[in-house]
Amino acid sequence: MALATKTVKTRLAARPPQPDDAPKEQTMSQETEKPKNLRANTLPTDGFALCVDGKMKTRYETSQQATAAGLQLKQTYPVIQVTVYDAAERLYTPVELEAK
């Protein structure tokens, strides 16, 4: 005994556009816009940055703060290469441990 199957194709009638379906314009104020992400390979324009193994890590206001943080890192991990980048002069200064 074979079963008969019947397929029915139906078309849905297109609904006329409603006034509520109009695309809504979204406005964002200047305060709510997200800041643009800075590129990873940009150098700072002011202050001092601590560089560890050639990568910028932390920005400091003074050279003394950056050097102190670099010395602390160098004492903990003597193998790493630590430099302080001066953004105004565009100069790298290596941080070395004092010889005992």
C-alpha cells in the first residue's frame, strides 16, 4: 500500500509598508561616541614611556618615575632589556643595574 503525498506551495502576500516600518534615524551626541583606538605602533607625544624588550608598556610624567619603575623591573628580572623613551626628545635611555 503506497501513501500519496501532496505538496502545496503558497505565497505570502507582501504586506504594504506601514509608517512605523520607516528606518529610524539614530542620533548619537558627541559625548556618547566611542573614542578611536590608537594604533599599537604609535609613539607617545609627551611624557616618558617605559619600554620592556622593545615594547612600550607604561607612560610616566617624569623621567625619575620611569627610571625608578625600570630599575625595579630590572632588579626583579635582570635578563630583560629596559629603556625609558623621552617623547619630547625622541630619545631612548637604557636602564642598567648598578655594579656591585
